[in-house]
Amino acid sequence: MFIFKLIFFSIYRFFCIDNYNFYYDIKETNPDKRLKKYEYKDICILVRGLSKYTEELTSLLINNGIPVSSNGKMSIGEYPEIKVLIDLLSAICLANQDIPLASIMLNLYNFTENELAEIRSTQDKYSSFFSCLKSTANTNSEIGIKVKNFLTEFENIRVLSEYAPAYEVLNKIISDTKWNIKLLSSNSGEAKLNRVEKFIYESCTQNKEIKIKEFNNYITKFIDKINVLEASGENTVKIMTAHSSKGLEFPFVILAGVNKGY
């Protein structure tokens, strides 16, 4: 894990520490343009093979907001946007779960962390977050009205989920909250949206239209078996084997796992 964190910091410093975020491109024909700012696509991590080590490294970078492309497969459940959808499924099935509720309010319904903290502070530490939501909704404050609208909208979604197929419910939420636009406007947005679509498609792979509760049960059991092949030409850090990197050039290369035994 120490090596993983060291790799993460080596990448992090190029984008957060001003003294390290430029490099000199000697191949640039225009001398005035040779000093270039690092992008994620300028960084390559070389590994000896695509293994569990690579999966753990990829997961660490993704969970810390660094976009990654790899020729290896990893569970779709490792991606932050898919974790939001899993929380959404959980909240629809059982609305009084604190963590899933807070997750979807933050990521889908445009609540801020300060607003969530304000809601939580309305009752003592022994009360559930759902209880705090209901008490906040009974006030006439700005946050109270916002919470009341959210609870009304979410209850309508829960009713819809009783008879509509899972893909229809999930697509409606994504469209109504404009989460698809938010994803597309973020770094590696197209890849994120593709993973979201692949996740939702899993609800249609049983040759029948399954509902949210059934889909949630399926995901709980089989999420680790739903893999995605990370290969993209976008602005991402590349993780590849030394063999597959032949003929390619990168301004910055990290050799990872060279001390690991065969």
C-alpha cells in the first residue's frame, strides 16, 4: 500500500504543486511551445503483468479522482459513479438507510456537504439521518423546503419502482437530475457515462424486465463479476505492461512493482 500511495503522490504533485506541473518537450518544433503543462495522458505506469496488483493500483487512483486507462479488467463496482448507483438502488429499496441517502443527495440531488451537515445537526447523535430529514422537511426554512421537495420526489420514484422496470426508473432519475450532463462535463466523462449505461444494461440481461428490488439483489450478489475493460484514448493515466508499451512514448513513466517476486 505504501508503494501505491507513493505512485499516487507522484501523479498528484503534477497537478497540485505548481513547481512540478510543466515539462520540456524537445521534439516540439516551435521553441516557444516547448514548455508544456502535464496532462493525465502524459503519464504512463508500467507493470510487469496485469494482475491483482494492477487492479488494486487502478482502484486506488480512480477512488482518488485520477482517471485511469488500462488493458486489464476490473470490477465495475470500483468506480465512484457506479457506487452512487448502488447507493441509489439501496435507498429505493429501503429509504431509511443513512449512508445511501446522503450519497444520492450529494451526488444526484445537488445537496452540498454543508447542507447535509445542517440537516444532521437538527437532532441528537442517536437519531438517524432519515429522521433528521423528516424533521427538517417540517420547517419553512430554505433547506426545509429543499428537503421536502426531495422527499416528495424520491417517494414518487419509490412508487414508480414498484411497477416500472429497473432500467426505466434509473434512466428517469439520471435524466431528471441531469446527472448524465454532470458526468459528461467531468474528466473522462464519456467513459463514466459508458460505465453507467453498462451497469443499467445489466438489468436487461436476464431476458426479462426486472424491477429495482430484484436488480438490487442481483447486484448485491454479482457486482464483483461485472467487469469492464479499461481502454481509452481520453485524457487518462495509462497503466500497461512493458510489452504492450513498445513503440509508445510518454513524458513521464513510472515503473511499478519491479521489486515483486515472480
